[in-house]
Amino acid sequence: RVSPPPGPAGAAAPRRTGGAGSRRAFLGLAAGVAAAAALAGAGGRALRSRFSAAESRAGVTLPPAARPLPAVPAAAEVGVPGVAPFVTANADFYRIDTALVVPQVRAEDWSLRVTGMVDEPFELSFAELLDRELVEADITMTCVSNPVGGDLVGNARWLGVRASDLLDRARPRRGADQLVGRSVDGYTCGFPLGAAYDRPCLVAVGMNGEPLPLRHGFPARLVTPGLFGYVGSTKWLTELEVTTFAAFDQYWVPRGYADRAPVKTMARIDSPRSFERVAAGRAVAGGVAWAQTRGIEAVEISIDGGPFGRTELGAAVSDDSWRQWRHEWDATPGRHTLVVRATDGTGEVQTEERSETLPDGASGWMSLVVTVDPDPSPT
């Protein structure tokens, strides 16, 4: 049994906040019905296939990156139990899409077309894609439906071909300002054409050292740091179309979401959990913060309405990936409120203003309450 997706976030459930408002629920239901109808049409051909692409994936050997990245430094981890690991395992990475059934696309049959407002449209096979220069990038991805404190976010080391390399071959025409990614099931994303050039926007083929998992877009997908997934990260990619925002609205725009959606600066508390009981004494809080393309300069914490103080940060690996943070505090018996906020690499402090996920992502500071038990030791 498959439930309809609540907006771009698909069927995954956030872990720290309650139900969404009726407007979002209505849009989610409408989106689910629309998705089901679309998949029942001609675009659903790949989804109705009875075979599995697992054998094709097992036969793929990915070439190394032209300039492999160094291993993630140990200092990226701050050593707080319960904090999300710096690298999210493929099996644990959130899955967000409109596909009711995971498309089964064999690498041997796959091709990518580059079309639209270009002087030299072309098509290439999976083997031809792998023959191009491959790059690695550590990129945190975030869903627009991630609420404040939610877990629709993950970090991976991606391997792929820069979208700009493919666009340079096609030669976009003057006036083009949008790049549309099309999936084998007809889904579309769309984002500013400039984002294919000013950041490591990848046609990705690898994730954490292996071919893309089937559920994450095998054989190839878009990964665009700094933009929410619904605009810049089409899975099961089959076409890149150069066009304009005036000429085309991607899948979620008519459904109420913004056509441009940069990721907002966000900090999250992973430990302790909301309403957790903590032992009195020296306690440690920790979590992650992200502001893709801008990086994280600082994370601050306030306890019981006191002044914000800086936390200890894990090593910065890239401006496109999250950072862990930790903070030691004196936990006295009773109830305590923890609030966290981040400052991005430009010096801008995360906004306190609270907003819902529709139309362009949630904002606001995460807070939670913990109870500290009295010290049971004898006096």
C-alpha cells in the first residue's frame, strides 16, 4: 500500500514536529492524485516494467574522479552520541520523490538528451557519460518539506559530471535562464541556469563510493547544492532542457511552490531529544547546521532564554555540506529549554521568523525542552 506524497517531501515523515496545516495537507493530497494520474499515462512506462535494474547496477564499475577528494577528516565529527553522522549512509538517506514505484532503468538502455535553447543539442549514453571527466563533491541535500528540526536532510559524497560541461558542449542561447531536468516518469524540476555554473551542479552517477541506489535515481540524477531538491535534483534523469522561467513551470510550481528556492540557513539539535530526561551534572548537546553554497561560520545556543553563546564546531569540509556542533552545559534539576541558531559563511544569522514549508521552505529557530533528573548520588 502506498500513501500519496504530502507535497515535494513524498511519503517520508518528519521526526520532531507535529502535523502540517490543512492547506498543505490539501495540496499534498492533490499532488498525490496528480502524480498518480501522471504515472498512469505514457510517462509511466518505465515504472510499469516488471524487471529490476538491480542486475544492471551490479554490473556498473564507476571510474574514479579525475581529482579524488581526500577522506573526510576525523575532526568533522564532534563525538556526541545521537548526532547525525557527517556522511549519511545510502540506506539511511531520505527518499523524496513522486514515484509511486521506483523506476527501473538499465544503464545499458539509458541515455541523456540535452535540448531546448541550445545551438548544439545532443544525446549521450551512460558509457559516454562515464567517459567524461568525473568530479567528487560533498553535498548536503535538503527537502523543501523539511520542517524546522526535521530529518529530510542528508549528506553524501557524490560522483558525477558537471552539468556545465554538458551545457558548454550544447552552447545555450542568449536569453535562456532556466535549466529543466526531466525524469523517465515525466517529473520535472527547474532552476536558474546560472546555478549549473557557479557551484558543483552534477549529473551524478555515484553516491558514497558506489553507483546510485535504484531508489536514489540510478543510473543518473541531478544534484544541485544550495537549492531544495524539488527544483534542482531530478532522479532517474533523462533530459536536460535549456529554457526560460517565462516559458515553463516545473512540476511543483503550479501546485503552489516557488520557482526559485535557495536553501535557508538552518541549525538542528540532535541530542538531547525533545522531552528527553537528562542526568544532572555536566551535559552535552549537539547537532548539525547547514547553509549550502555559503557554509556555516557559527552555531549558537541559548538555554532557558539566556544569551546565545557559541558552540564548538566540527571541521568544515565544504561550503556545500553541513557541520556538526557540540556544547557542554551544566544541567541542573528541572525543565530546561534549548534554542539553537546558525550563522552562515557570509555572516548572516539564521532568521528567528517562523514560516511553514510552503512555498519555499521552513524557517525559524529550533527549540526543545528537556527534563533534568536530580542527582541520585548520596549527599
